[in-house]
Amino acid sequence: MVAYILKRVAGSIAILLLIMVVTFLLMNAIPGSPFLTEKSTPEQIALAEAKYGLDKPLYVQLWNYIKNYCVGDLGTSLKMQEGTPVKDIIFHQGKFALSIKLGACALVIAVLIGIPLGCIAAYYRGSWIDGLLRVLTTVGVAVPTFVLAALLLVVFSVNLNWFPTLSGSLPDAKSYVLPVISLSFYYTCYIAKLMRTSMLDAIHQDYIRTAKAKGVKTHILVLKHALRNSLIPVITYLGPVLAGIITGSFVVESTFSIPGLGKYFVQCVLSRDYPVIMATTVVLSALVIFMMLIVDITYKLVDPRITLTAKEE
Amino acid sequence: MSDERKKLVEVESLRKYFTVKGNKLFEKKYVQAVESVSLFIYQGETLGLVGESGCGKTTLGRTIIRLYEPTSGRIVYDGTPIFDSEQKIRLNMLKYRRKMQIIFQDPSASLDPRMTVGEIVGEALDIHHLTQNKNERRDRICSLLSEVGLNTEHANRFPHEFSGGQQQRIGIARALAVDPEFIVCDEPISALDVSIQSQIVNMLEDLQREKGLTYLFIAHDVSVVRHISDRIGVMYLGSLVELAESYELCNHPIHPYTQTLLSAVPLPDPEKSRARQRILLEGDIPSPMNPPSGCRFHTRCPYATERCKAETPVFREYSPGHYAACHLLEQGGSDR
């Protein structure tokens, strides 16, 4: 187990390096410069680029990034107030915390509602309950987040005035409701669909019949035998979702005017704030990789047949 | 002679239809998996059930112990009707789950992969409150495991850590946990290696002798069924076509389908094998969704007449203990 985790961590570092290189190259492949505005003259641009080392060859720039990251220096922003450290922007100004808070709520909702919905649909397969849930979840997966978010905003904030239109920094419980619903709806529906399929698969297995032959009651049959055996696909899906959902959604954060990381990240790409793009990508990637590791370890807990080994077979 | 023996399980006109979606919207079709099967099983005997794949053997076995809810018919266990579609009797099965058990074909699929062997065996004990305390429970699990030839330390392992034969032993220990009287053995050996098959068959026979068990032994391998069974029933397309004492059935089959089936059993002696005339059937087995009219076997029967197409033959006793469903027999025209 320890050997397995160590091997995974080593692999993760290699992946992160690769991500840095690719991000850096892509970043530079986009035309434009962070200092390009209508007013600036070529001389001014050249001066600014020299100041931040952007005139040096690409490999030197890349090497500087990697060197600095190794000692935990994420660089300074090119666009925010002169010389604001990127670390402060991401971690200290609460952007990251805001996105995590929002995402964690959405995730909990998606799991707590999605899994039971899937079980119910599978249990009542073929009935009107199943039909209704199928329509609902298909719509949920098909409707884009921005449509749903805008719709919720118009109906519940503008017309009914139940919830604030601007969620801002999520000061109270009310401000959470609409963004969390918008963010979690897709995932809830997707998890419900996944759960239904794998639950149906499990219900038709022989060991369910075995349990029935033993005299196990129906609800225990579903909860104890079928549920445990059908969770694997959902857990697999949760890994990337976990990372994606808590690192913030640009759409939801923009619609509800939440100053989170997702919104900020997109702004940085548009304004070519290289150090911030780089740092955000690396932090998010590290998070995704970490979540994947957690998911793989969870497999082992859920399914004893899965063995985690450090050796390739 | 046989009438003095106690009938443990009696089944009358048992039907099991499965609903499937038709081609048209909202159209429902039925798979007639088991069609009007009547049989009885004496206490302490082994009734073998043979037939080709998809003929409804497994469905019949599962329906008798009500793992599937019968569509219609009557099931009597030890004198008590546990299901009767006409009198609307549907007894709660919990009490009878202690008496009727099943061993499945695929040992690895029939054991919950998330539970240890001890949990799998112990769950049945818990449901029926068969042990008073933890120590007794543990002792019971250990004795069950050793009864089927497993080690007691195997209780803490998971099913996937065992070989197929061992998994089937776990399945048997699990079925024995509740001290049943009647066990449906649903092709218990067909997923196993030949070398393991005989071990399991012998074990089942030993257990039967020790505990006075009654078996419904389902298989598609006639040789195995002949070895283990006291009486044998032959199924074709959801219906029972012939039922008789093992020796009688194997040596004097009266239904054309049984004759065909037996002629396909390999003989160990190549000389005899070459000399034997094999009856080959034409065509495929018809779909149970749309079974042939009259006698279900008439589309492939070499002796079929007009009457076979129109009229369903009755399953009746032709000589003591020898039942069959065929029009040709009534006319006395079968080449026995």
C-alpha cells in the first residue's frame, strides 16, 4: 500500500512537469502579449517584456518556471497590482476557498440525491417512476449550465425575489442555493443515470438471487447487496468530477457574480497573465491527480477484489 | 410401490411467463419459459431434470422455490400449498426459505463479491435466527465449512480468492446453513472442470445420505443425471415431455424427443458408438415467445402427424411411474 502510494506520487510529479511544459507551450502559442494595449508603443512593450523576462528564449523562461516552482515560488502577476504574488491571489484572497465551498456543496448534493434517485429508478424499472426519472435526468444532462443558471436567476431571483441575484462572496445560506443547484444539477442527473444502469446490472446477478433464496428482505437486498456492488462506476466518475466541481465553474461563477477561481482563471487566459495561468493550471492539475489517487484507494475499500500493487503485471 | 413414499414437493400446471417488449410501441409479448408443468418429488429422492439449453429447466427450478413468482399453477410443499393461483394462495416464503434452498450454476456469480465467506454463510443464520450468540455462530460457520471440505480459516477470505470448485463448495455450505430439506441443484457442476465435477457430485450424494436431503438436480448432461438421479424428467421448450425412473427412462424412452436426446449421449465404447444409430433432428429449437401449436415438439419430430399440430398432448402415466406427453403413444404406435 505504502509502496503503491509512493509510486503514484512519483508518477504524479512527472505528470505535473509534463503539464507545465504543455501549458507553457500552448500559452506562448496564443498570439498576443500581456502588455498589448491600444496605447502602448513597441518600445514600451519591449521594455515591459524585458522587465518580466519575456524576451528571453522560451526554454530559459520554462526553466525559470520549473526552478521557481521547485522552491514554492509561483511568481507574480503581470496584470494585477504591480508585483502581487500569484500565491496570494489564488490562496489568500479567498478565490480558491470560495470555489471549494461552492463545489463541495454541489458535490454533496449531487451524490446524496443522484445515488438514491438511480436506485429508485432501477428498483422500479419499467414503471412510471422510472419513466419520469429518465425524462428528468436526460433533460438534466442535456440542458447546458448557463441556460439553467439564467433560468433559475430569472424565475427565483428576478420574478419571485426569493434569492439574491448577486451571490457575491456567499455571505449567507440563501446566496448558496441557486449557484449550488446550477452547479450540481448536471452531476446529479449523470450520477443518477450511472447508478441506475449499474444497479440494474447488479440486481440481475446471481448473488442477488442467492440472497433472496436465503430470505433477505427486499430493501436490505437492494441496500446491502446491490448498492455496494454497483458503486464502482459512480466512484470512478466522482474522481474527475470532484476535482472539476470544486475548482470552480466559470459559467456559474460569472452568472451569479461570484469572485471564484474558475471565473478568475478564464479572465487570466484572456489577458495573457502568464504566471497566473501557469500557477492555476498546476494547482488544479495537482488537485485532480490527488483526487484520482483518493478514488483508486477508495476502490480497494469498496471492492475487495481490487488489489493495489506497485508492480506492473 | 412408490405410492407409499411421501411426496415432499408437488407441482401442478405450473406456468412461468416472462413479459418482454414487442416490436410495436406498448406491445407486450410473453416468453413461455415454463408451460403447464406437473410433477412431484418424493422425500429423500433425487429428481433429475434434463433438456437442451433454453428449455426452461432453470426457470422451473427457480419457480418451484418461488425465486420467480409463478404466473399460474399450484405448488405444494410438504402438504401445504405455498402457491395456488386459483385459490389465491401466496404464502410468505420466509419460513420456507429455511426448507427449500438452491445451488446455482455459476459459483463465482452467485456469491456476493463484497462479503467474506463467513458473512455469506452467516447471513442466512442471522436471517432465520439460527444461532443464539457470536460463539455459536462462529462454530456453526466453521462446521459448515468443514462439512463441505473447506478449512475453517477460509471464513475470512473473499469468494474471488477461491477456485471454481471451492466456490461451489461455499455455495453448498451457504445452502446447507439453514438446514434445508429440499435443494434445487441448478446445474451445480456444469461450470466446473471435469476433475472437480465428480468431487462435487460425490459430495452432494454423501450429504444427501447423511441429512436425508431431497434434490431437484438440473443438468444438461444426461450421463451425470443418470448417475445421480432416482427419477429423471425430460424437458423440451418449457414443457415436461417424459418422466420415469432413471433406468426405465434411459433404457426404454418412449417419447421421440427423449429417444433423440439419449442417442446423442456419447458412449465410452467406440465400437458401440459406431454401431449405434443416432437420431438427428432437423431445424432449430423454436422460440418460446412463439411456440408451435399443439405438441411443441411437432416441428422437429420425425413422427409428427396432423393431430400433433392441432392438439396439445396430455402428460399421463403409460406404465407405472412412467409419464409422457405424446399422441403417438395413445395410438400405441411408438417404437419402444
